[in-house]
Amino acid sequence: MWSGLGEVSLRFPPIKDVRYLKAVRSWDATFDGAQGAEYATPCDANPFATQDEVIVMMLDWNDYQRQLGATTAEIGRISPDTIRGYRGLADAGKSGPLDGKTRELIALAVAVTRQCDGCITIHTDAAIKQGASREEIVAALSVAISVNAGAALVYSARVMDAYAAKTAGT
């Protein structure tokens, strides 16, 4: 459970065969020092996994990327101009002064800001192919997190301004 957000708990299906699994720590354990949860993940699921690291895949990102490719190809067959227009936009920034890795790290930060799973899977793959390390990806995500929190603060000020404008005559 996360404090301050009410009671939120994650339930995982029971693991039947634990011979090839290792225990992982629950999400909230990283914040409150709790002991490991009673679930496990395949050891080979992530080569970066350590005994006490949280490794719970929310989505099969590789399969999702394949599904997106197939579905967007179908859209392209029906409306080729739409895909040509998108490709024109996507390719427009490639000739600029930023290298591919920097562009992909920015794209990941924007993907998080826009909450776009399709963008996340495509640009994570592209960032890795451009040589981005796990640490560089986390640094880009840290910028997205800080800017989004700042944006919430700025827009909160706008709400207060709107409130003042709407209650000025009352």
C-alpha cells in the first residue's frame, strides 16, 4: 500500500512452480523498507535482475510492439497518406543537430509525459539501438518526472487564478 494515496494493493496470481523463479521485492518495499512480497518472476525475464530488485513486467513490450506494427501497417494500407504524413513529421527532426540517442531519450521523456505506451515501446527500442544505457534512460525519465511535477504546480496556479476571476464579483 502507498501512504497518502489511500489503500492500494497489487494482487498477483499464485506461482505454481517455483523451481526456476526467484523472489522479488514488492513495489512499495522500495519506499517503506517492507520485506519482500510473496510472488516471484522468472530469473531469465530480465538479465539485470538482482535478488531484491522489483521486476514485474506490466506488459509484453516486444509483443505489443509487433502488434502495433501490424495494426499501423493495416492503417497504412487503408490510408497511405496518413502514414506518409506521420513519417514526414517523424523524419523532420532527424537532420538536426541532435544525435539519435539524444532524440530518443527526449522522445522517451515525451512518451511518459503523454502517457503513450506505443511511444514507450517504440522509443525504448530505438534508444537501446542508439546506444542509450539504462542509466541514461532513467536520467531522461527523471527530467520528465520533474517537469511534469512542475507543470502540475504551474497549472495549479492557473486554477487559483481562474478561481479568483470567477469569484471576484461575489
